[in-house]
Amino acid sequence: MSEVRTAHTADLDAATLELARALLEAAFTSDWTDHDWEHGLGGVHALVWDGDELIGHGSVVQRRFLHGGRALRTGYIEAVAVRADRRQRGHGAELMAALEPVVRGAYELGALAATADGARLYTARGWQQWQGRTSVLTPTGIARTEAEDGSIYVLPGAAPLDLSGELCCDWRDGDVW
Ligand SMILES: CC(C)(COP(=O)(O)OP(=O)(O)OC[C@H]1O[C@@H](n2cnc3c(N)ncnc32)[C@H](O)[C@@H]1OP(=O)(O)O)[C@@H](O)C(=O)NCCC(=O)NCCS
């Protein structure tokens, strides 16, 4: 019997964070970097436990996205993975069901960059594909991120959105989306 628990990074001990990191490294294999791990810290984690085994992880962290002339307080979903031998049993949906209330309750917009595996999970839950251009606010100005066009999904909140408009994310080390 599995159980989903949520906790802020500050409330997770080192051993739990290490389990989460190992799960993510295994799920994303060679694509996983130290930056990817760091991007999922500093917000609220959802952890799927089966006894003392961690079988799923996701988190939501705060970012600022520019859209329609505003800097939207954005809940950004990061580091979503279910252990390979436990997929296709609804744990991914459970993770999202735990994170979405955080997004809806604390942010004006939800956003994420989906892998091919993840896209079906998100669209089935009402996340919408961003149709317009994507970009990033670098230290030297706005730069297009065309490679990410089509892979960004949003959960609309209080902020008015034009899905065919431009969505510009804030700057960070590693992958910006
Ligand atoms: C994406 C990922 C997190 C999904 O996790 P998951 O636990 O398999 O997700 P779910 O079980 O909730 O949903 C997956 C599918 O199983 C189906 N499913 C859910 N419960 C089921 C059950 N009891 N029996 C059969 N199928 C079931 C869902 O309907 C869904 O089907 P669909 O793909 O046809 O829409 C997982 O594939 C993963 O970790 N991938 C590698 C990392 C990754 O890409 N993460 C996403 C980053 S954006």
C-alpha cells in the first residue's frame, strides 16, 4: 500500500533527499545533472512511499515568468519520476494530484517542461501545451529557446493567459526550462 506525503525541502532529512536523488538519477539515466537536482530544491516535494521504499518524487518550486507584460509568480514542476518497476499504476497521477493544489493555492500560474513520457500524464490532468514562443531572460537580455517550443505545459491560474503569446522564463544555471 503506497502513500503520498508532501514536505518542504527544509523538512526533509539528508537520507530522504539522497533517496530522491538516486531515484531521479535512475529514472533520467544519462540526462540527469547536478543542476537538474538543484532545480527541484527549495519548494514543496511530493514523495510516494511504499513502506520505507521511495518509489516516486516530484516537486514544485517558485519561479518568475514574463507573460503579457507581467512577472507571474509561477509554480514550476520539477523532478517528476516514478521508479521504473512501479510505473503505469497511477503513481505519477498521485504525485501530480499532490502538487497541483500547491500550484493552485500559492501561484498565479503552473508550468513545466515535459518529456515524451510525461506529456500524456499532464494533458490528461488539464495541463495545456504552450502554443506560442518560449524564451528566457538571461543576464544580458531575452533569448529565444526554440528547442523548447511545444514541450512547455501550463496549468492556468488567476493570471490571464494567451497560450499563443510569448512565455519567458527566469534565468538559472543548467537547463533553463
Ligand atoms: C512520466 C512518469 C512519471 C509517469 O509515471 P506513472 O506512475 O507511470 O504514471 P501513471 O501510472 O499515473 O500514468 C501512466 C499511464 O498508466 C496508466 N495507468 C494508471 N494506473 C493504471 C493501472 N492501475 N493499470 C494500468 N494503467 C494504469 C495511466 O492511465 C497512464 O496511461 P497513458 O500513458 O496511456 O495516459 C514515469 O513514466 C517516469 O518516471 N518516466 C521517466 C521520467 C520522466 O520522464 N518524468 C517526467 C518528467 S516531465
